[in-house]
Amino acid sequence: MVKINFKSDSPVTFASEAEDVKQIEEEFTKKEKSSQIDNNIDLSFESTESFFPRADVEREPETKTELPEFEEAPRARTEERPVDRSITPNKDFYPGPVSSQKRIYIIFGAAAAILLVIIFFIFQFMKSGAEKPAVPGTESETSTSQSPAISQGIMPVYQTNVASNNFLDTQLQDFFVKKPASADYSLIVMTPTEINLTVLGDSRDQIAQFTVDLKKAFPALAFHVVSVQNKYEDGNQLIYADLSTPISSGQIASPVSKISVDIQPKDIKKELTGLAQKNQVKLPYFKQGKIIDHNGYRETLYYVNLNGQKGNIMKFISGIISAYPMIRINKLSIFPYNLQTISGKNLSTRLSLSYYNSI
Amino acid sequence: MSLETSSISFQEDFVTWTDLAVEEQVINIQRAVSESLPVSINYQNFQQSTTAKQIANQLIGLMQRYELSPGTVRMTLPGRFTVIKKVMVDQSIPKENYKELALFELENSLEEPQENFHVYMPEFASDNADYRELLVVAIRKSVLEFFNEISETAKLNVQIIAPSCFTIDELYRKIYTGMEGQTLILGWQRRGYDVIISDKNNFINYMFRPYNTNFDSIEQLDEGELLSSFDVLLEELKHPPVLQKPLYDIQSVLFYGFHFKNQWLDLIKAQVPMPVRIFNAENGSNYQIVNRSQDISDDQIFQMIESVSNIF
């Protein structure tokens, strides 16, 4: 029985969520303002120190060689700002011809620097050789103060996370690149076991054509139509269709054999807020869910909403995948922010994440 | 113990008023009146301040002419004035996250910002081994205000306002207790069908389907066109053109609604290979609907089903 009385029943309220959202938005606005200042500095492109937001620059020495996120960032920025060949090269990056005297100085300087580096490595090698038996595997602990010890037992989980996340990321990018022209996506929902697409077309024939084209574009995925609904707008009939395909474990690549994990962030909210800020994505909602204790490690669920341009959202998702192997994307939903289809630039995304840490 | 109430049922351009009394297992229709509204309730009209007043004045006129009482009133609205969505949640998702997930799923079905709607999650649980179904119902705040304004202007003491798809679903289950499988309960309205799908345990779905793509009213269509549109609807439900398997397994059909004509029943029975009945409750095994009103004949009870349904 469905009992509903609009006269006396209380509508569903989301007071706590609204407060959370407000708080996060306020935090985001503050950070956005500070990042705008950084961005102003960035515009010169004359200094690599001002290339990143200050928070990232401060963290950089801790993770410079281990985490790929800072290797990815300059590439991302370059994509946003294509190289203009007509601009005169900056002399800091493109020095002009030098004299022969200067060349000699440079050669001597370089030789001295190489010598110093070799001496430094020999010294380090001797030192670590002496300490090795007493403190095994402490490189990650000394590299950052915020990282608790990571047990080797959790590594297979991280490897599986990376494989699963990579699969979702690749599929998502393919859905945009290989989308058949006969209809547009209205909603994309992806999980490691299932992919659901809601598409909007003008007629049933269009939907049928889209289904055929989609099967051709993704022969490994067994898409089938699970529901079709009419929608009337301004007297025009539109058709919404839901397509679904299961994902077998065999379709996801084997767990990545080797990954580098040195930090285990204590505050995942702060990490993702920083990542969102870096990629110019708004993160208006962040909520922690259930905590599940497994044998030797803990899983914490998080629910995250994002708003932003398609390219930036994709970068954010790729950023999670490359920088945080301790996170698994359980569910990823992408839908247009204020339009019917994902053809527009502004998208909303909802992520359901699991964060794994050693206990 | 008997319950006496007035029940007003609105359609887009039609209103039905019944005075009802329930004694034990018998629903008595004491009075039944139906009239076209002076102005259609649609997106343009309900935003005009005069529309609610015009409709309230009509109700005042009905009360005076037929000696109807405004004392205790229940009201139904067409299901299509609301957004009804089923949301599937994984069994592993904690209950405290249901609301936000439901709202998120609903957001995609709304054509306006969510803050323009009241959202309800009535008690509804359809469990499967892998997932649970939640029911989310949204109504535009302005639509609810519109009907509240009608009530206030006509000085009606309204206690319940409910979508008719749910009240009819409940009445069906009270009356037709012995029905097996899924039943298609079809309301013949002026511009299309109210399609309710129920079974003996639960509400399954609701949708509105126009008679044709031009939204022609039932008066503009001849008998052949109407029967053909019913065939198309049934075929679409039983053998959806794009789907690989149908969503429903309909075993029987019930008709109600002011615009249905008795003579169509035999024609439809002849071409539909499943039990087809009129929602007159003549086969009810639990509750009975008895007509004590002189305004309608016994075989016209199906025309009043929407307003009768809001008795429980």
C-alpha cells in the first residue's frame, strides 16, 4: 500500500545535507579565492614555483619522485593553454647564443655538479647499507609525516583498485569519443560490474539505431535496452531509453603488478577538495558513509558530488586514479548540470568511493 | 463504526464529487456529481490567480445545488500532476543514505530545480535479493498551493490530498483480493489513459499515455481510433518494441473513468486474450461498493472510482 497525503505528510527534508553542502561550498569559495590569487601568478608562466597552487608546491618535496600527480599536472595545464608559436620565446626558457668563455664555465660547472652528485649517492648508499637490517622499508615513513605505515597486506587491494579504476576511466573516455551520433547521453552510470546509459532520442527508430551503433562501437560490451519512456516537451515527443550491460571480472584487466604507494592521506576530504580545486571543479557535497573492517584493513565509503566542465571532471577522475590507489570508484554517475543531454559542457558527477587503509 | 466523508476528484478539466459512507465492508455512494471545470488545469492556467477562484466558485455552486457538505473533504489529483519514480538501492547501502540517493535519482526526472518541489518518500518496500525499491513522489510546490487555494476559497475542510494512482491502487487491492498476477488498471480520461499497474501485494507503476501523439481529446476520436489506441498501449506494455523482454506480466485489465463507455467493453473483450472487467466492484470479495445516489445508475460506478478510492 502506498499512503501519501500532501496535506499532512511532511516532505523529505535534507537539512543536514544542506548544512554540509553550505559548509563545503563556503570552504570551497575561500579556497577558490586563494587559488585565484595563485592563478594570477600562474599566468606569467615564467616561474615553475608559481605553476602550481601554493598548497601543492608546499607538498611537492615530500612526494616529488614517487607520485605521478605532479608529473601529470603540467601536461594538463599545457592542454588547457595550447602553445602559441607566434609568441616570442621567454629567455628564461630559451636562452640565446652564448660565448666560448661562458661555455667553458658551463662545462666545468656541470662536471663539478656531476662529481658532487656521484659523491652524494656513494655516501647515501654506504649509509643505507649500514642501517638496512635495523629499519626495513622506512623510506615512505620518512618521506612524509602524514603517512601511517602501509602494510604489505593491503597492496593487493590497491592493485585491484587501480585496475578497476583504470577500466572505468578508459570506458568513460571511450563513451565520449566513440558515441554514436543517433542519440545523446542523458545519464551515464558506471560500476565495476555494470554500466547503464540513459539516452535521449527523437524517436524509437533513433534509439534502435543508437543501440545497433553502440554495439558496433563497443563489441565487448553486451548492451541491451531495459526500458523506454516517452517524454513530452512543448508538444514534441522525446524518447528516453535505458541501456545496460554487465561487466564481467574478466573484462577488467588483471590487478596492476607494481604500484608505488608512499602516503596514506589522513584527510581524504582535504585531498579531494585540493584535487578539485586544482582541476577547476566544484565539489559541493562530500559525505562519509559506512566503515567496514576487513581482515587487516579498513574500508570507508564516501559520497562525492562534483560540478564542472566535462574536460575538468575527466581530469579530476583521472587525478584520483593516478594519485590515490587506496581509493576505488564503486559508482560513477555523470549527467548534465542543467540540460537534458551530456552534449553541453557543464556536467554534474556523483561518485561513490571506497577508501582503504591499513589498521 | 461508519465513516462519512466527501471526496473530490480532479482531472485536468473535470471534477467529480462523491459523498461516501463506509459501514463495515460496504462503501456507500450517497451522492455523486461530475462536471467539466470552467477552465482546464494546466501549466499556464494554474499560475493565473483567477483560475483557482473560478474552480472554487464552481465547487461552491455544486455544494449549493446538490446540498453537498464541505465539512470533511478528501481530494485526489491525477498522478500526472506529480513525478513518481522508483529508485533501486543496493542492499549494501546504509539506510541513512537512502534519502540522498533517492533525491539524486529524482533530480534527473525533474524539469525544474528540486527546490520548486515537495518530495515525499512514502512507506514502500519492494525487496529483491540484490536490491531494494524505494518510491519517491514529488509535486510542484505551486501545484499544491493551487489546490490549497481552491480549498480555502471554497471553505472546504480538506483533510487528505493524494494522487489518485495510489488511492485506486489501494482500492483495487481492498476489493479484488483474489486477483492473481499483475493487473492493468486503466483510467479513461479526456486526453489519455491513466495507466496503473498493480498486483495483489504492491503498487508497481503509474504512467500517463495520450490517446494519440496530437493529444486529441476523447471526443475528437471515433470508436475505432480509441480501440486501436488501446491495442497499441497494451501491445507496448506486453511487447515493448525496443526491449528484449517486457517489463510487466499483465494478466488482467480493469477499466474506470468518466469517459469510458459500457458498450466498448464487449468490443475490447473480443480482441484481448485476457480477462477484461469494469471497475464496478461487482466481483469484490472483501469490500463492496453500493450506489445509493440517484444521480448515477449502478452500472456507472466505474465513472466515480477515483473519488470513491480515497476512502481508506
